[in-house]
Amino acid sequence: MQSMRVEPLGLLRGRAADFALAADLALPLAGGPAAFTMVRLLGAGAPEGALALADVPADWQQHVMALTRALPPFAGLPSGRPLVMGVVNVTPDSFSDGGRHLDPSRAIAVGHAMLEAGADILDIGGESTRPGAEPVTPEEEQRRILPVIRELAKAATVSVDTRNAATMRAALEAGAEIVNDVSALRHDPEAARVVAESEAAVILMHMLGDDPRTMQDDIRYEDAALEVAEFLAARVAWAEAQGIPRGRIAVDPGIGFGKRTPENLALIERLPILAGIGCPVVFGASRKRFIGELSGVASAERRLAGSLAVALAAAERGAAVLRVHDVAETVQALRVAAACEAGAAPPVDAEAEEE
């Protein structure tokens, strides 16, 4: 049975949001700075179409107000701006950079370069989860990533990208602070216990099934954005029941994981619907296939412009963490976009000014 869910519409940012909030014409989205002026109500007995906030029925008011609550900082990191998560794949077969960082010393150097470029988090993985990728054993996965995590955790907040409980445990012991599980803790029955017994944050992602080899085989949705929101809300509730506090959970719509271009675009356009879950939204679309389909660029490494466009679109719609390959360019794009929105330049360090 579908729950009562609210989709915020008519998003405003910057001065327009400030004016609308002051005039009681809008409400803050997840505490702001964005605001919404209309909603669409989804569930049994919900009225059709978009509604002004003043026209929301009384029995839906609490669900609308849930969209306004400010979220706690994710993994203890700064809030108020999108965080940038740099991707460090210690694999031979990832879709974009497979093999390039397989040597631990190279992966460590890349991680430090991402931190210097402004990354807030480093996401380190030893198993490719691209469509059709073959799994690796937890032992091999750990052999690849643990030396990298041990070193980079000295300088950064590290996330481990894994579906395997044994790898989660080993990575957390090595210094990782976040578990990023593309299966939303479904692949390994021990995974939830490992996270619950630690103090780690966790990212729960939507994927059709829990196997990247088959996730693109039978893609069917009636309403992709709503179905993804329902799945993630259910996984958050399940994780809470396993002893993982909601304040340690983030959700990820899983762009490209059991989705084609139409579903990916629907998820991006309607990303604010995830605000009702009450967890930060992690968004990863960097260099993905649908960007190539939209732009006509076949090579993943040449999809920077498209990746930046998608990242900015997600940030405008409330994404709290952007998972990217191109850290320096993403940080620069976010900084300039924020300045344009605010009408004022954010502070920059002396080194950046000299350049």
C-alpha cells in the first residue's frame, strides 16, 4: 500500500526564496536555503494536480511540514552547502577509471589530490558495480582497498563503497567513517549488524535487485521517482529497526542502477520528493552513460561538461552530497553557482586568488 507522500514543487532559491518565505508564500525545503511554493500530494484520496500551500488539506499538513525540517550534519561534516565526495576506484574494471588507480600508491596520491582540490569525502571501492560487472571476493576487495583507506583516513573522511559485511568491518577498523552500500544493506545479511554496532554513517542506495550483473535486464516502473522514494523510505525504516539511528543514514536514488535515461531524468527532475524521508540525499551521476546518450559523447572521460550540468541540477534540487570523479571542476562550479545565487562572492583562500 502506497504511503502518503508529498512532492515539493515551485522551488525557489536566493532572493526569490527569501522574499517568498518572508511573505508566507513558501516553506523552506529541508531547512533551506531552497524553498517551495506548491506541493503535489501522492497517496490514497489525494487531490489531483499541484496545490498552493494554503490549499493543502488539514490531514496532509504534517506531511508537508516534514519537508521543512533541517537535517543533521551527515557524518559530522559541515552542512549548509553540498558536500563533494571524490571517487577513488581501486579496481581494474570500473566504467570510467578502471585500472588507473589499482596500484595503492597511485590511489593514495589521487585521493590526496582530490582533498587538495576541495573534496569533503573520499569514497573508496574495490569492486566495480557498473552494469554487468562481475563480483569479487571480500578478500580480494579488502586486499585492494585497505592500504588505501588506512593512509587516506589519516587526512580525510573516508567512505567505503562495498556490499560485503566483512569488508565493511575491516574498512571501519582501518579508519573509514561511512559505509556506502549500493544494495541498501540487502546483499549481505550481516551488513546491518556491522553498521549498527559501529558509529559509522551509512548510505542506502536504490538498485533493482542487489546484483549489478542483472540490474538492467528487466527495467519496469510505473512512476520511477515515487517508487524509488517508497523503496528508500522503507529501507530507512528497516535500518532503524536494526538499530541504525536515522541521523546516521543518507539515501541515494541510484542513478543508472536499474534505470535508463528516462528514469534517470525523472529522478533528477523530481529529486526534492526524497526530502520527505528525512535523510540527506547523496547523488552520483558523474560521467554516467545517460550523460553520453544525451550529449552524444561516447567516452566517459569526456563527459565533464555534462557531469557538471547534472551535479548543479541535483544541488539545486536539494542533494546534500555529490559523488563525482572530477572534484576540482565540481567544487569550482558549485562555488560560482552559489555566488550567482547569493549575489555575492564567497571567501576564497589566498592561493586561489593568486591563481
